[in-house]
Amino acid sequence: MSIQKTTFSPKKVDRRSFLKAAAATSSAAALAACGDKAAIEEFLQRDFRSLSKEKIAKIIERLEAEYAQKYGKAFTVSTKEPIPETFFGYALDLSRCIGCRKCVYACVDENNQSRDPQLHWIQVLEMEKEKGVDFIDANLYYDHEEVPHEGHFYVPIACQHCKNPPCVKSCPVGATWTDSDGIVVIDYNWCIGCRCCMAACPYGARHFNWGRPTLPAEDANPNTHYLGNRPRMKGVVEKCTWCIQRVREGRYPACVEACPVGARKFGNLLDKDSEIRYILENKRVLILREVLNTQPKFYYFYST
Amino acid sequence: MNKFWFKPGLIVLFFVLILFSSLLVIGQQTADKDKMQIQVPPPPLNEDTFPCSMCHGDMETNPERRELVDFHENIVLKHDEENRWCMACHDDKNRDMLHSASGELIDFSESYKLCGQCHGPKLKDWEAGIHGRRTGQWNGEKKYLLCAHCHNPHSPKFPHLKPEPAPIKPGKKK
């Protein structure tokens, strides 16, 4: 059996490179025809991790101008890098959570999620105490006069920020990755909207902008991060970033501060005096879908 | 060599050293405890009823269990009510203070010391930042709340809340 060898002469224009060049020229021409310089720049923007400092600065300037015009107020788009020697962990006290959904809406307000179509990063599941942690019979749409409802407990789920994240592995373009502080982030401009990450995530934590996101100007939070809560566009995936714009400033995520029962805890896993380390060392802790070896840094615990 | 070790003076010195170092350790621990004075916002006291001495100052204390009429009738005691009445926690001599089971006066701003007498593990968790809502900085100053900010001391079970609206089911319009 002979192996067929294909050789390309560098001088000859093969079909692939011809098509590439043709596509680039025509799309550039199409964009130029629109006459919108910002749109061209956005179209030609490379992935965030390969950009130089100067290019990032230019992009931020462009985005801030775009958002300021769209929402009628000054926006800041931070690109603050991870704080050295931090590796974040999150803990949620299942024995305290009462299922009031205050975290869900605090998150929406902080992170500029689309109001219509509605998009929530946190999903609070209601489960029966008799059945234990059971996803099949869990109810996301419970609607009681008062919570907690008799005989039920609540499991809020958002991104688990896995140490071994299947979403990151499944992304064909490298638009999502884990930063050194352990936050799994998305470059919305590099995301192609293929939704492979959504299929890979065993927690249903990633959400797709099927429609053009709507965010009323008066509700927009102008303190944003490039990899976090800046306004998104149609056709990209988004998810919880542990409020990257807050935690890299030393603040707690919005859901931690909103929880009326104090069930949500956040801190640095590398700091032995942190709350999160106290929980891991002293409480009964569980992680969701442990068998999948995703190694979440989101720990559920029972304080009682 | 052997004779050297059996000198009585050396043995005494040895014990004195042990005593001294243990005292140092204890001193250090109390210093840590003092440092751990937790900063909390002012207690949630009602301006109409506090300071208690406004009314109770010259009033004779009635320690009897009774139905409260005219004043404090809104207080429902559901906190080991079979065994306790007002003076179990409020001090009858100094009306603007609380007192511990052993009679030590406790200011309202440090009421967690009172609660912690029975709820020791909760107090420990609260000090560690596990029990209760924490705001502030994860890597800096944390803001604490007193027990009484979330739990009504007379009826401490956390109240039921009306949940925020459920998410819209896919395919359904608002």
C-alpha cells in the first residue's frame, strides 16, 4: 500500500488560500462599505490572551465609548488581572438556604444579564428532603407564597469553576479558559456561539444569548470587567464569573452580600485563615457530580 | 555528669522556667482574645423603648410571668419560653444592660456573648465568619452583624420570606 503524498508548491495559489484571501477581501470590503470603523476593528479583533497591552487599551476605549453611547452613562471596562497568590473558592450552606432567589436577582443587577429574553446565571432548584439531592425531580419554577416550603430544601447552582473544566476543553476556539485565580472566564468577542461548552457542562451553568440581549439603560451597571459583566451581544455564551469585577478588587461577589441568611461564603483557598478554608476543614462538604472528576471549586456544605 | 543533673537548684530553675513560659502562653491567648473584639454595627434597638431606664429607671421590677398589656405587648417570647422570662437575659438592676447566666453585665452591642452561652458552636462559626451574612472585603476588613440583626431575640427562628419571581419557562412569553 502506498501512501499518497500531497505537496503544495509555495508559489502556486492553492484553492484554500485563494478562498481565504477572497473571503477576507470581500468581508473587509463589505465592512468598509458600512463605513463603521469600530465595526471593522471589532471584526478583526484577535483573542484576548494574544493581544498586546496597547491593543487591549484601544479595545477598552472603543467598548467604553460604545457602551456610554448606548446606555447614556460613563462605563468602565476593567481588564484587571488576577491578584497574585489567590485561588478562589466558594461555599454554600445547604442547611441555611431558604430558596428566596434574592441571589438570582442581585446577580442579574450586578452582571448586566439580559432582561428579555430573560437570562439567569444562578438557578435555584427546589428538592424534596425525602429524596435528597436529586436533579431529576428538582423544580426550578417553584412559586410559593413563602419559602422555605414544608419538606423541601434548596440548591442554588451556577458555574462551579471546575479545576478540570469540561467546557474549557470543549471550546474549539479557546474563547474560554481558567485564569490563575481559578475563575473560568469567557472572551465574548472571540466566542463563536457554537455552544459546545454548554453541552459539555454537567451543571447547566452556561447560557446562550439566543436573542439580542436587552438591558434597560437605568438598570445597567457601569462598573464592568472585560471578561465579566460588560454588556453581551447576541449569539455568545455567558455564565457566572464570581463577579470578577468585584472580587479582583477585594470585594465579595454580589450574591454573597445579597443572601439574607448568610448561606454564601467566598474566599481565597490559599489563605489558611480564610472562611472558605475553615469550612473545608470543619464542615461536612460535598461537590456536585463528583464522579465526573470536574473538581469544582464550588463547595456545598452543612453548617449544622 | 550525673551529679550535674541532680543539682536541686537546677531542678527548681527548670520548674520556674516551665511556669514562666506557660504564663506567657496564657497571656498571649488572652491578648488574642481581646484583639478578637469583633466590630459590629450598633444593635437594632428601638428608639421608642431604649434606653429601658427611661421608664424602668424608678420602676419596681416585676419578675412574674404574665401577659403583657399596655407596653411590650408586641413581644412574643418563643425562645425557650417555658424556662425563661424577661429577667433571664435583661438585667433587673441595670436596666440598660443584659446579663449572662453567671450575672456578668453585657452591653447590647456585645449581645453575642449572651447568645453564645447556649449557642456555643454557632458563636464559634460566627466568629470564624461562617454563620451569618458577611460583607466587606474577602481579603480585608469584613463587616459583621449581631445575632439580633437577623434573629429577633424573643423569637429567633428566621422568618419565612416571599420568594422573588420564578424564572420564565422557555418558550413562554412574559
